[in-house]
Amino acid sequence: MHSIPVLDTLFERRLIYPDIAHHERLERLIGLDDHKSRLTKILALLINPAGLELWMKRYHHNANNLLHTILSRPPLVILAGDVGSGKTELAETIGDAVARQEDIELTLLPLSLSTRGQGRVGEMTQLLSSAFDYTVTEATKLKGSSEKARGGIILLVDEADALAQSREAAQMHHEDRAGVNAFIRGIDRLGNGKLPAAVIMCTNRLEALDPAVKRRAADILLFDRPTAMQRRAVLIPVFEQLGFSSTNLDDLVAITGPQQPDDSGFTFSDLTQRLIPAIILDAYPSQPVNPQRALEIARTMIPTPRFREKNI
């Protein structure tokens, strides 16, 4: 007989928004403005539909059918795309934007990797069910009697393909299939209860997710390597202050992009976590940053490889 999982087993931590640290992290996600805006609006409608109802009354007071259609969507958003493209960072910080826009307190619950269990019969199903039980309980407390939610819950599932792989896969174990069923039931519980809660799933393998999970997504946001315009938005504010000329900046933007049609350019994390620090540390502490040396470092740095499915 399995014991009831403790809270620390289910979630890695609890994050409360609004929070200035997460606000600053969200602001530093340059080049993802469209995704920020879209995800903020989606989550706001899922968690606090009263805002949409007020908007409809003001601008389209006779469009009740439209209101029902939008508010009946399952409370799930999928962020899918390449490694290092900002999916997880956006998922962990977007709650601050939603909390500030809706003027409510939000709690982020990142599902722990231990929720996958150790493969024992029924373990992953129990862990997932317990995670959704807790989410439902906390969200129910925030529903209140008024139209506006008194708060909200965001359940974050990173590396979601490990929990919600397609049940159509022939090699899938029975326990994994049961886990996917438990996950789908959890999504449906949140939606049917019209609770102030939403689930964000992040994955590098959208095609691996179970079709029933993808069908329940209110939206799927796709992420890829930054374009030249996005790389420019990341690099120019940093290196312009260091005296780089417009030619230097153009060269740096070009070097960090694909060099051949089939190549992969730098990811967002390659730019912010590898390239920029490498250039600064190369000069520190005895000399200023040299543009030509910076370009040389960029040329020798290998971008993070794209995720590739292994043929088993």
C-alpha cells in the first residue's frame, strides 16, 4: 500500500507572484514580446475569466455565444520548441505579468521530476493524481463567490513529454499509459470545475505528446532559435555600451546566426548564458572588451545542437 505523497515530493517549490525578482527576469527575456503578450492574455482568461466578461459587456454585450466558446477551453497551454529557446524561463516568470495585469496573487507549482515515480505499479498515477488533488483544493479556495478570482494557481510541467507521451507508442508501458490517463483526468477536473487554475507544459518534443493532451490545449506556442532581429535585440543593448561600432554589431549578429542553410544558429541561452559571459570574462580583469576579440570568440563557439530523436 502506497503512502500519501508529501507536498515536497509533488512540487519542486512554490513561487508567489507578483514578485520583483521574477518581474526582472521576465523583462530580461528579450525578443519574446509576442509570446509574453499572448501567454499573459491566455492565462489571464483561464484563471480570471471575469476580465473577459467585463470586456464583452463593454464592447460586445450581445455576443454570449462567443463568451461561452472562449471560456469553455481546457486550462492548458503548451510551450513547445527547441532547447534553449526560453520556454521554461517564460513559464517560470509569466505569472508575474498575469498577477499584475489581473491584480491578483498567483502561485506557481512546478511539478517535481520525482512525480514520474520509480516505475512501481500505480506510483506515477498516484503522484499525478495527488498533484492535481492539491491544485484543485488550493484553486477551490481562491474561486470565491464573486466573479473575480481571489487568486490563482499555475501548475508547471517541464519536460512534459516524459509524463504525457503518446499512448499510441507500441513500446509504452502500462504504468506510463495510466499516468497519461491520470494527467488528462486532472486537466479535465480543473476545466470542469471552472477553477482559477491553469497548467503550462514545456516540451522539446511536441510530436511525442499524447494527441488527447494536445487536443486539450487552449493554445500551443511554438519556440525556435532567435531570428537576426531577435539576436540584435539581445546583443545590441549589451555591446553598444561597450563601444562596439555598428559594423561590429552587424558582424556579431551574423556570426551568431546559421552559417549554412542546414545549420543552427545560437539559442537565446547560448547568447545570454554562454557568449556574453565568455566575452566579458575573456577581458576581465586586466583589459577592456575588444570587439575583434569578441567576434573571434563568437566564431569559435559552437551553438547548442538541436534536439534529435534517437532511433532505438
